[in-house]
Amino acid sequence: MIAEIGGRHFEWGSRTYVMGIVNVTPDSFSGDGLGDDVEAGVAQGMRMVSEGADMLDVGGESTRPGHVAITVAEEISRTEAAVRRLAEHAGVPVSIDTYKEDVARAAVAAGATIVNDVWGLTRSPAMAGLAASHGCAMVLMHNQDGTEYAVDLMHEIKRFLAAAAARAVSAGVPKEKVIVDPGIGFGKTADQNWEVMRRLDELKELGHPILIGTSRKSFIGKLLDLPVTDRLEGTAATVVAAVLRGADIVRVHDVLTMTRAVRVADRMRRPGH
């Protein structure tokens, strides 16, 4: 299955792709927030591409637990210029990390070719039509308020993502451009995050490429008793595990290190790669 995104072809299943995280926020959980410094965001994105990133994900509002919500206007002011500059100069597809239609619309107009919705179209269903009308790919992430699950954890996640993907396809987004993300760290306890990691290959049943974002997250910190600034090895371990369980894209902060980890894991997963 091949998807054309931002002028590039992505052959799902041939290798694992790396998405670099560019946070133009002052309060990122990972400590890498750049505030509204467009130049710093562009420089970081360009460095990530030089280190092996296949795509970049620009976010203007923190989604960490306890984050302070910002207005649509402020989120646009943080992201629009960075998206435009990276879309013009980075040479890889640029994603906008938002669940707000107006923010996504501004970013797509600025050159974003991926819409990354951390609420899987449950907050802004119209974003599917926006993505379809502009030929964009969509990342649909599982999310919920609270950590209670009525039935089996992965059953609930798959049901949510199947419904979101169907909504996107119905709106006109090609199936190969609909990417699913189980939402590590969102609406899940640490133990539930580990369960998702162990059972990640079950998402293959949905028939869509899989994105996984474990980078520097608290479930790693809790296991190793380490602060967010010291979770590189733990992240690398989860990235390798995700690749071996079928991930198509890994979303990371530390691109150079994780690109190397991905290459090794891909060699184990795909003989002759």
C-alpha cells in the first residue's frame, strides 16, 4: 500500500518512517517547547530532517496532563509561520498537530499535508472533509476522558479507531492516507500503556498504517524512575518494540538516535532490509 503525501511516496510495510516533533509551545511536557520562536522551530525541523526525519509534526498547544488550553487565534499564531517555512524548505511532509478545525485549516493553507488529530475526529469531525479536499493524510489518535474501559482495552481502542477511520474515508480521505495511533499516554494508565505496546500488532486488523508516539512519556519515566530529560534509552526500547510489532511511523523528539534504533529494528523485522 503506497500513499503520496506532500509529494513523497510512502510504501507502508517496506520500512518504518520517522516523524520528528516540533513543539512551538512554551509548556511541552518533554521540555523541548520553543514558545513562539519561529526561527528556532524551523532550525529544529531542518536539523531533524538532516538526521533522518521523514516527516515533521508541528504542534502549538501542549496536550500534557493539566495543560492550559489556549485560543484558536493563539494556536494559529504559534504554528502557521513555522508550518509555512518548513513546508517550503524542509523537503518532507509537514503535519499539524491539532484537534481544532480552524487551526488545521490555517496550517493546510500554509502547506501542511498531514492533519494529526489527537481526538480522532470526535471534537472536530469536519477536519476529515478539510483533509480530503486538500489531499492531506490524516493521523487519527485514540483518546478519551478517564482511564476506565467497559470491555477489553484493545477492543475499545480498535472500535474507536475503526469508527474514526471509516469517518475519514467516507469524507474522501483515501484509505492509504488514514493513519491510526493508539494514543500512548492519553486516557490510559501506565499499565494500560504497556498493554497497548504488548498488543500493538492487533491494530493491523484495521488495515491502516500505524503511528506510535512513546517518546519521553511518563510511563517510561515511572518504570525507570527517571525525569523527562533522561528517558532516551527507555524511549529507544519502546521504539524498537513498536517496530517489531508492526508500527509504520514512530513519532519522536530525538530523531538521530531513534532513526538508528529504527534501522536496526527494521533489519530484524524485515530480513534483507
